[in-house]
Amino acid sequence: MKRFFLFFGINILIVATLSIVLSLLGIGSYIEQGKLNLISLSIFCLVWGMGGAFISLALSKWMAKRMMGIQIIVPHQAGQYSPILESVHRFSRQAGLSVMPEVGIYESDEVNAFATGPSKKNSLVAVSTGLIRRMNKDEIDGVLAHEVAHIANGDMVTMTLIQGIMNAFVMFLARIVAWGISSAMSKNNDGEESQSSFSPMINMVIVFVLEIVFGILASIAISWFSRQREFRADSGGSKLAGKERMIAALESLKRTYESLTPQAESSLKTMQISSKNSWLQLFSTHPSLDDRIQALKNQF
């Protein structure tokens, strides 16, 4: 319940912020006197598409801490987690990061780790207790190096840019097409437009349906780019921790994946750590573990 209200509150904050920005820009509506104002529509879509993505990025580290219950490892008080903190800092220095990422642990049986944060100088590497329990030191190092490589590559910002651009295009195209359909539907038998038959409600429904369709197509492109960044992070991780450790980490994930019960396997698929070969792989943010392992074996 706490996570739900936090998520709900963040979304209200984003909507309120973007509404204020549009108001300051003087964008009240992109439909003026029955005509479509393309300039206003473009600004509207850019503010909502890009603005929402970047606000989410700015809040990403804070949200991860609150929603996942992440406990930050404090230097000199790290205890049993000292090796994890030391490895992240070592890989960060190797990767040329000028500011060390925060390192945190969260309680979960999931075998998972992730990197987040608005910039290279303000980032977080989080590791689940499930991963720590199931992997040995070399395998954990492979995972940590992979996450540090994500930060060094600037993947969080790059993905936000792509997501924002796609959001803006989806909103823009959906409204352009919906306007065309609504205008055609509002014409009378003589081919002249009849404003009395134009229904804003029908236009809104058409926009909603088109945003779903275009959003699905956009997610294919976003997922493809995400899979490419995973290959790059694997490559970067292998340079930081060594190819054998990176391969060992992926093989450990594969063994875990293959030993899961159907219910647990479904949970792992939701995390999209792995993806079996099928048409659904088009929507997976991660390549299959077999493909990632093979790519590393073929590397230098």
C-alpha cells in the first residue's frame, strides 16, 4: 500500500508539473476554432513526452530507494557487504567515473541487480539479497561490473531520451490521425464539415486507441535498443571484471532461470532478465542469456 501511494503521488506530481509548464508556455489547447494548431500540438507532445520521461529519470534513484526498501551501504560500516562496495568502487574507478555510485542492498529472493540515477555523477547500484545468496564472489563481480558499465555508458539518460522521443511521436501521430478520422466522420453528405456532428468524445476515444497501437510499435523499437545496450554493458563488464567472470555471472543466471518453478519463472520473465526465443522477444528489454553468453565468447 505504501508503494502504491508513493507511485500514485509521484504521478500526480508529474502531471501537475507538466500542466504548469504548458500553462507558462501558453499552450491551453492544440484545437483552436475547430482547426488543428500543429505548433501547439508539437509543443504539447514534446512537453508531455519528453517532460514525463525526464522527471521520472530525475526521481528514479529516490523512487528506487523508497519503493524497493534499499539500504545504502555506508563505507566503514559495510560489514558483510564490504566486498560488494569495494568491487563497485573499483570498477567505477576503472570505468573513469569521477563520483562513486551509491551502493545498496534490498531484501528479495529475486536474483537481480540494477543501476539507476539521473546521471553518471548521481547514480545507484542496487543488489538483491537473493543474488548475494545464490552467487559466488566472481559471479557477483561480473554482475556488478555489468551495472557499472551501464552507468559509464550513460544508458539511463540515453534510454530516457529514446523513451521521451517515442512518447512524443506516439502522442503526435495519434492526434494527427485521430483528427483526420474525426474530421472525415464529421462531414455531411455534401462533403462539407459540420461542427455539430464533430464529437470530442469520439475523437478522445480514437486518440486513446491509436496511442495504444502506436505505443506497441514504439515499444518494439525501444526494446530493440535496450537489448543492444545490454550487449554493450556485457562487453563493458567483461573489460572491467574479466570475460570469464562476466560469462560466469550469465551462466549462473541461466542455471537459476532453468531451475525455477513455473510461477517463479513467470516472475523472472516479468523482470525480463532473460527471454526465450519467440515473437514475444520483440518486446523483451534483454536478449536471451544464451545470446549474451555467445556474444561474449565471440568477443576478442
